[in-house]
Amino acid sequence: MSIRLILTDIEGCLTTNKGIALNLQAFQWIREHLEKLPSIALCTGRSQPYIEGILQAIGKFEDSVGENGCILYIMEKDDIILHPKVNEETLKEKEELKKFLREKLEGKAHIEPGKEVCVSLYPEGKLTVPELSEITKELLKNTFPNFQVVYSYSAVDITPQGIDKGAGMEMLVKRKKLNYDEILGIGDSLGDLPFLQKLKYKATPANGHPTLKSIATYTAKEENVLGVIEILKYFFF
């Protein structure tokens, strides 16, 4: 086995959910064992500032995929690269999309601030993420066909057609001059499937979606970050 990079999601893997404190003891374990681990990068739906914060908690900085593949955060420049499919017309339409969703989903969901391309929706009241996903797909089907909808444990994410975490990982792989057999992927939701299914080595914590468990090289018995630590121990210790 020659794994040179660990590529992990954040929510459902390194963290539990929005509004829930980080397990600092678990992050401390990762920090204490960095010398025995390959580089750790993130593949997430979250924005650049949050990616930077999680990398600070890990204690080592690597270029990472954000906004469900729409951006690549470049540590050396402290800047982002947009996916090649994103252009000025895409960004203009994204703003129209946000205005449309604010009107149609008032009282049902809100848009997460701070993202360059991806539009992330968080349900309000008793509405669940899967329910919000179906509502959003129906709204966009005929009005914004250039965008696609996926959802994770905590949010519904809308990206331009053809851009997902797999497409984002492709940018990272080219930049790092890696091949897919040199990466261990860790994810928990169907939004992680586009990058995990390309990899030889892939794992999921106990809270992972059944589809991910069916393709995983290893499924942890523990959930969230404790599951990630279990995965790291399985592959590297």
C-alpha cells in the first residue's frame, strides 16, 4: 500500500454537525500522530474560511477541495481556484438562483453565507434535509437546469452541472501530481460518492450512508471523528 494523501469530508467525519462543538481530544490525537500519517486534505461542501479553520485544528496545511468541488483552496497563496467550468455567466446565474430560492423557500430554509459558487441550503422548522432536497430539485428542474442538487447530513448543496466532489478531487490530483490509487478517501454521505468511487482505498465512519458502506474498503464501528481515527489506525498503525 502506498497512500500519499488522506482526503476526508468534514461534516459527519471530522465534525458532527453545525452547532456542535469540535471533539478537541480527537483532533489532538490526530495532531500527535501527524508524523506517522500521510498528508491530510479536505474534500467538503464548506467554504474556504471554514476549511482553513479545520486545517488549523488538524495542525497541518494542505490544498483542499471546497464548495462541493467548485473551488480548490491553495494554501501557499491563501487563495482559491475556481473549477474550470465556472465562468462569469455561471456566477451571474448563481446570484439569480439565490434570489429565487430566498423567495420560494422563505420560512423553510436559509442560504449559508460566504460561498463563492456553491449554494447551500439549511432547513428550518421540522423540514428535513432530504425533504428540502426534493423540494429544491422540483423548483430548479425547469427554472435553473444548469445547476444540480445533492445533499449531505446537514445541508442541500447546489452546484453547476458537472461539478461535484469528484470533479474537485480531479483538480487536486492534477495539482499534487498524484494518482487515485495513492489516496485514501473518507466520507459519510451520498455527496461524497463522486470522489470515493474513483478511489482504490475508501472508508466511512459508522454513520456513513449504506451506499458508501457497500463500496468501502473499511467501515468503522465508531461515528464521526472517532470513526475517522479508527480508520486511520486501521490503515496506518
